[in-house]
Amino acid sequence: MNTLKIILTCCFGLLFNISNATGTPKPNVLILYMDDLRPQLGCYGQTQMQSPNIDKLAKEGVLFKNAYCNVAVCGASRASMLTGIRPTKNIFRDYKVFVQDDTPEAITLPQLFKENGYITISNGKIYHHLDDRINDWTEVWRPYAFDENPDGLAPTDWWQSLWRDYLLPENVLTYKETNTGPAYEKAAVNDTDYIDGLMTQKVIGDLDKLKNSNQPFLLTAGFISPHLPFNAPARHWDKYPENVIHKPYNNYSPKNAPAISISNSAELRQYTGIPPIGETVSDDTAISLIHGYYATVSYVDTLIGEILAKLKATGLDKNTIVVFVSDHGYNLQEHGQWAKWTSHRTSTQVPLIIYSPFNKNKGITNALVELVDIFPTLAAMCNLEIPKNQLEGESLLPILENLNLKGKTEVFFNNSNGYSIKTLRYSYTEYINPNNNETFARMLFDHEIDPDENENVAEYSDYAQIVNTLHNTLHKNYSKNILGN
């Protein structure tokens, strides 16, 4: 594992110029990869949010209003997006997934770019595991991971023991003694003190190095926030007065919802001060959690502003495609649920912004898209040949060129035993027994009249034909995802 300390197969001083057939330098790619961020941004109509830098990026690029992940848990979602392969009954099942185990033969997005002469740098959390597919990258880096540590732990294990990153002494002590800690922290510290701030400084330093290179790059900034614990410098908490923080109005199970569709949020229950599964989070705690989520979003927005400012200052913005995306959404007590890994829209809808200095179209598209579309899109934008018989997504270039296109007829996502398709109007889920492949529950939400998914209409006679059509589509188009290998 110590060989992981620096994965540099090419040094910056030995770079060579790589151009396309016309002699024009290949475009660079910067991926701003969020963890647990739903479309909780000003540019998505959340006017209480302070996210000016992301909002500015949205105005300069294309914002996708109907983008969905393919599985609402971090490890599996990242594996799916970076391979362009949707989850199935057998692969990409949960957060613990390793791409190198589930799909060892797959050509990943960073691997494709590296094999085509790109510098590929993994900063922060990109794959869930630090030691997954390390040869896909020219360099792998996370804050603290490669520091010497008193226990002699491997980088992956050392980083895993520190990523919750408390800075208040009392929280540091609690974490050290109990391996847990509070679900949020407000500390009077600098933006550079938390892990995401450290990672941002690394990305900024990389841009300074890369500006002197003739070799194109795929550079990533993998943020932890707004993942639990919601830790952010105090000044970002202070951006939100108490009167803008509210519990969701629909803090109840949807009418007719099958029991299996409601998550007990085991992830949240791991933190001190949070009641165990089966007990309701108090109103005061709920407000503090939502406040902390907002604060971490604004914190990362500030960091992204610094990265984009450096991109412009170096002049690299003139030849760099920027993708802002999250691995999945997040529940902030909607339907009584916290965290993710549900089949509800709050878990599965993601923000997606694509900026290209070569695209004259700016604005918002309602096209229906999914995260497996990112791989073929970036390959097409950089004129790279995609792996044969692997990618399950479609390039978004036609949509970037015509924002009025409707996108896909449906997108697919899977969460545990729930297999779903989403059309522009409907979200349909079947809960399928993995032992006999029989459907034992189902949900249908009509987003035209019920965008917040408060009533499951799957068993209503008025929707019988819709259910039948969506059932047939699910089992015809995604049978291999349901049945597995």
C-alpha cells in the first residue's frame, strides 16, 4: 500500500504536446465532484441559498434541471458514473464497492483520458476508496492520506480514520475516544482548515503547475461536503439566519407508500446526539442539521469560486471544460427520511452543470439525463474513442447544442431492491425479491401534479395503463439490471 504515496507515472517536466487532427490542443477537463448534494442551489430556484459562484458557473454554461443518478449511494454511484455502466443485481450495490472488483475489465473515464495522453489527477474523493483503480491516475491525493501517522496505517486506512475532520477540541476528543462525533460542527476557523479547504489549495496548486504544460489534463476536485458531518467555518453558518431554515412541510410518509420505501437513515444515527433508529429526530436537531447542510453548501461554493478564479487567472479557462456534478441527492427529512439510498426524487435528482468555452449555448435545459451520460459526453467533447460494448449512457452533445431537446424517454436508477425508471412526468419503482425476482411492492408518482411525491398512485385505476406501460418498459429495457448476470 505504501506504493500509493505518489502515483506519478509522468512528471510535469517531461510533458509533451498532444493535439487533435486539426492541430488544436485537446481541451482540458475539470470535474467539480460533490458528495450528497441535491439541487439545493440558487440556480435551481432555491432562493434562500447563498451559492453565487456555482450560480455564476450555471449562467456561463448549461444547467440540467432533470439530471438523475443511477444509484443513490456514493460508492456505487461513483463507480457507475466513472465506468458508464448502470448498477445491476450483481454490481455497484452499495457504498463499499470497488470498481476493480465489480468491473475489473472496464475502461474507466480517467483511464481512457490517461491512455490518450492526458495528465489525470484525483484530488479528494473521486472513487469512494482511495486505493481503487489507482493506475487510472497520474496522481492520487487526499488531505492527510500520505502524511506519516503514529499507527503506521496505510494511506487508505489513515485517511478513513480522519475524514470526519472535527476541529473543535471537544469534538476531536469524542471522535478519538468513541469513533463517532456530532453530526455538525460550527467552528471559528479559516476556510483552508477543513479537509475541503486543504483539497482546494491542492487543486489551485495543480492549476499553477499545469498552466506551464503542453499536455492536456483531467483534473478533479472531489469535495466531502455536504456529506455528514456538516462541518463548516462559522462564517458560512452565519449566512443563514434562523428565519430561513425550515423543516420540510412533507415530513411524513407518502400516502400509500410501501414500508420498504421508507429509510430509517442508519447513516445519520451513527452520530452523537442523534436518537437511534425508530426514534424521531427532534425539531431543534432537525433545524440544526438543515442549517449545517446549508452552511456546508455555501462553504464549498466559496471554495469552488477560488478554483474557478484560479482557472481564469492562469488562462486555462479558455481551453477547459468544467463539469459540476454530485454523486446523488439527499433527504433533509422529506417523508421523514434523512440521507440517501431511497427511490425518492430527493435521493436521486442531482445538480449538473457543464461549461465549455467552445459552446455558444448558455442556459437551462429540461432534458432528461442520467449520470452514465457523463462518460460518453466528455469523451465526445475531447474527441476520444469510447470503449466498445461498455458504455450505457449517451453523449449530451446534442443537448448542449440544442437546449430544447427533451433528452431520454426514461432514465434508470436502482436502490437496494427498488428498481426505478423516471420519465419527464412519472417516477415508477418496483421492489423486487432478489431470490425469486418477483415484484412485491411498487410506487408511481405523477410529477406533473405531485412533484414532491406525497401520494403513491400505483394502485389507482386511473393509472393502470401507465403502470402497465412503465412495468413493461422497466422489464424490457432493464432486464439485465434486474436479473443480474
